[in-house]
Amino acid sequence: MGFEFVLYKHGPYSFALTDELMRMRADRLLEWVPKRPYGASFRRTDQSYTIMGKFARTVGRYQENVNILAKETGDKRVRELEKLATAQYVTLEGTFGKDAHARARWLHDLKPHISENEALEAIEALDNMAEKAESLLADGNSSE
């Protein structure tokens, strides 16, 4: 989506994405939902559903990928999300191609508290999500 990320304490972080989310909150498209003791999450407002309805085709283009991501990450805790997000960062920023072991080693080098085995599991989980998304995208393109 064009946001730049930097490696941060719990994984990649985008200051620009945070700014965009705050703008969406100011425009009353998102609202805070307290999640004690861990802070808050966002929830879409009625106004956001109205706007999404005006762009149903665009929303539809990404909905299945969003569903995959939500299903795969929705129940994950911070430590698990850190591994997956850092796996994505390594995949996008590195020059390792599809070499899962090389990406896992780099993830471990960046985050030594994540073992190479855990890093490899995160890389494989990320690759699996990407394959599902690519498959859905291919299926969607072939029907157009």
C-alpha cells in the first residue's frame, strides 16, 4: 500500500501508516476499542461502511486477501505477530528470493530472541499466506 516500514522493537513499524490511521480516526472512519490490558484496537464506524459501499468494486478486489490475513493472524499474540511481521520485512527487504532458510537466518540475526527454527516457521507461514492470496488473485483474474 506504499507505506515505508522500519524495523522496530516488536517488528516492522510505519510512522506514515500510524498517521493515516489517526487521520481515519479524525474523519470518524475508525474508532478505538479498548482491549485491556493491551491498549486498543480499531473498529470501523457506520460512516466507513457507507464509504466502502461507494467503492464496492475496489473493496471486493482486496476482500479475500484481507480475510486470509485476518484468519491467519487474528488470534495471534504479540510475539507471534512479531515473527510474522519481521518475516514479511525480511522477505520484502532482502535479496534472498524464495530461500526460506536464508530469510530465517537473517530474521534471527535481526531478532536474536527468535530462534532460527521459529524464524523458519514464521517464513513458511508467511509464504503459505502469500500462496493462498496469489491463488485467490489468480482465480479472480481468470474470471474477469
